[in-house]
Amino acid sequence: MRRGFQCPAARMMTFQLEFETREEMFEAIEILKKEYGFTGELSHRQMENGTWRVSVLSEKRFRETTLEKMPGRTITDS
């Protein structure tokens, strides 16, 4: 399973993570910024089922293993 889509022309990477609580979501955002040096755009929202989702458009490309270490559940496009 591929955990992120890399836009080849722009050298950007997109992925989404889903969390049970708002606190878990903000902890993961801090990990992205502080531990992995994230730069780019983030958006977050609460879903109808009560979970929280973060959409990431990253200038930095992350390895598959780094994404696997991230808390939350990765959402893939179907």
C-alpha cells in the first residue's frame, strides 16, 4: 500500500491522516513540524463520524518508513 502521492512536477507530497481525537491530531502535527522538519500546507477538520482528519501538502518528501511511524491512520484515495 502506498502511503502518499508524490507530485513529480512540483516535487510535493500529499497524504492524509485520521485521528480519534483532536488532541492526537495536534500531537501528530507537532511531530511533523518539530521532529521531521515539515514545510508546506496543512488543513484539518472534524469528520461526520467524529474523527479528525489532517490533509498534508508537503514540500519535503517523506520516506515510506517515516509515514509508517506517524500516529494516526493513513487515508488513501480509492
